[in-house]
Amino acid sequence: MTDADPTRSPVTGTQQRPVKKERALVPKTIAAAAVAFVLIAFGISNNDKVPVDYLVFTRDSPLILVIAVSALLGAIIGGLIVRRRSSR
């Protein structure tokens, strides 16, 4: 007589699903926090108005806004590139 657990499904073969390699969350979180801190410190220290040349016109914008938009666009584009490479 065997002690079978009724909640477990019976093993039908010897094939096991490959174990997914889990990515470390802590180093990525620390790196993201460090980048955010540097961007915030840099933006606060550079509160000047700078001319931004768009394709059709030029406008004076706060440097902190230019830095924030550039960082956001860089993160979005970088995330899309990483996602595309990992799907191959």
C-alpha cells in the first residue's frame, strides 16, 4: 500500500519542464533607484531655461523637463529593444 497524495497528479513520464532562470530583482531595483537619484539631482541643479529646436519651431523649456523627457524616451526605446531581442 502506498501513501498517494490525492491532490497531486500522477507522474506519467520522466520529462520535466525546464526550470526558468529567475532574474535577480534586487540589483536591478538598486540600479534603477541610483539612475533615478542621479537624474533627479542633475535636473534640480539645472533649473535653467534652454532653447529646444523642434523640427518647425524653437521653444524655451526648463532643462529639468528636457532631461526627464529624454530619460523617459531612452527607457522606453531601451525596453523595446530588450523585449525584441529576448523574444528571438
